[in-house]
Amino acid sequence: MTPRRKRLLIICLSVAGLAIAAGLILTAFEKNLMYFYSPTEVAEGAAPESRPFRLGGMVVDGSILRQPQGLGVFFTVTDYAHERVVYYEGILPDLFREGQGIVANGQLNDTGVFVANEVLAKHDENYMPPEVADAVAAGKARSGASDGTPAGNL
Amino acid sequence: MFAFLHKYASLMHFYRLSARWSGWLALATALLMAYGLYGGLVTAPADYQQGDSFRIIYIHVPSAWMSLFVYMCMAGAGAIALVWKIKLAEIWLRASAPLGASFTFLALVTGSIWGKPMWGTWWVWDARLTSELILLFLYLGIMALDNAIEDRRTGARAAAVLTLIGVVNIPIIHYSVEWWSTLHQGPTVSKLDRPSIHIDMLIPLLVMAFAFTTFYFAAALARVRGGILAYDRNTNWVRDLVGRGTVRGHG
């Protein structure tokens, strides 16, 4: 084996070894790398009960309920399998609306409501002009696709 | 075959051959960028959700792509430098590092500026943002290691080793939005099943990506040519080139 071949082999093996090590480490820390929990995970008890965590989901159409006084707002987030009611007091981001993906940071209270101290909007990976978006929505309405097709991704 | 390759890899031949490349690439960059910026900022329609704010995509996304592309070029150069001991590859790696770091910095800063109005925050520690920040630290580490070692060739080899170690981060950055739930949205352009960006918005984005690529090669070539003169400063051809017998330098 020429020294050149040997060096090439050493480099390939080292990079492969590093990749495997990185893969194992990332698999071990899987849970910690998740930025948020879905309502299903919360329902299954996978999310921490007594300390803050992040909850991600789509805002359910017609679920936004503003308090008559103050900045308090109730809304429901869903992953199309489970839902969770969220309460938040504060200014919501520009993109916050029905059907929008959001990530809320907070804690569950005794009644199972997620009390958020921060709400971030998660925009989807679709970019289109408003006319096209309207046409897509109209097309969906015509074909009767109101069965909860996700407006964006989670 | 190998004699032919070695001729290209020879610093003197490469220096003479590449005399005009940088200029042509710079011209291509100027034309592509003018077209891309006009397309992105003027002719592309506003987004249905984000309005005109989405236009920062024309800087953010090409910078982020380049931050990965430059790193892969450096990793390739690093492997060639370590296995075949080709000086040109060492010089290319060294010349690319500050450019890659700049693209990464630009991607992080524009992402932050975009994140504040849209997400509601400048920064979150999700998998995509964190792995991109690690990439910036890798670039800075490679530059620091290279400069910390007195002997040029030893420094270049150490930098090449660190570059190859950092390669594991590249697929992590790319797939982070698919492997883990992140605040950053999933891929738009590399998704094949259905187009998620309107064609009028996509074309300027691709043109800008080409412009950033030609810019990288123009800037890297100019830096490589400078690096070649520094490497070979005590050889006859550089002395002849400069004309005065000696090229003064240190280090």
C-alpha cells in the first residue's frame, strides 16, 4: 500500500468514524434537540408536567377568544390528532392567525390549559403571491377539501 | 495524465493560467447580481403571508447555501492537501475560510433580521440555528488554527484536519429541519414533490445563488493568487515577476 493510499484510507475511516459517533450522540440527545412538543405528545404525557416546555401546533380556525379586557387571549392548537387550549397575555406576532403554525413557551396549569409566556409564529415553507394563495384556497373550497388539510407544515 | 495534472497544480502554472479568471468571474457576478436583485426586489410579487418582508430571502438563502458550499469546497481541498500534498489545495483551503465565515455570518444576521418580525424573536436555540452557529465557530476555529502555527505547511495540514472533522456538521445543518421539530421551516427549493415557491419568486433566487457562487470563486481566486506569491516568494519566477530580485515578506 502506497503512503498516499494509506493517508486516503485513514481520512475516509476517520470521517466515517466521526459521522457514526455524531449520529449516536444526536440519537441519544434526540429529545433535547426537539424544539417543541406536539399536542399529541402532551396528551400522551411525554411533555414535562411541572416545568416549562414549548408546545407547537396549528391555531384552530375560530378558536381565538380574546378577553373583553386586557391582552389575554385563549386559542386552541392542534396537530390534527389532539388539541390543547393555550392562554397567553401579551402582544402576538404579526403572523399569528387562524390556521398558522405557532410555538408557545409555557407550562400546563392544573386544569390542563397551557399558559404561555411567549408565542412565536412559525411560518411555512411556501412562498406565493396573494392572488395565487386566493386561487389555491378557492380551488380547495370548490373541491370540498375542508377536511383539515394542513395550511402549512409543522 | 498525472504530468498534465501536476502542471495545473504547479503554483507557477496556475498563477499564469488564472490571470484573467478572476476578472471574468467578477463581471459575471456583477451582471447576475444586478439581474437577481432587480428580479427579487422589483419584479417578484409580494408574498401572501409575509408581504414584502420575504424579500430578504434573496440574501439570506444564497448566503446560507454558500456557507455550506464553501465548506464542502474546503473539505475537498483539505482531503487533497492531506492525501496528495498539493500546495494549491492548501492555499485554496486557507483562502476560502474567511469567505465561508462571511457567508455564514451574513446568513445568521439576515436570518435574525427576518426572524424578529415574522417569528417574533431574534434568535432561538433550535437545531437549524444552532448548527449554523456551530458552522461559524468552525470557520473561525480553522482560521485561528491555521494562523496559530508558525510553519505554513503544518498550519495548512492542521486546518485541513479540523475542516474534515467539521464535515459531520454539514448534513446536520441540512437535515436539521427534517430530523427534529424546529422553529425554522422546512426546505422550499430542494423539495421535489411539489413547488413551494412561485416561479416568479424562484428565478431571481436561483440567479442570486449563481451570483453568490461566481462571487465566491472570483474572491477565492484573487486570494489564492496572492497566496501563491506569498508561498513561492523565494523562487526565481516570483523574483522575475516582481523584477527587483527579492520579494520581502515575513513568517
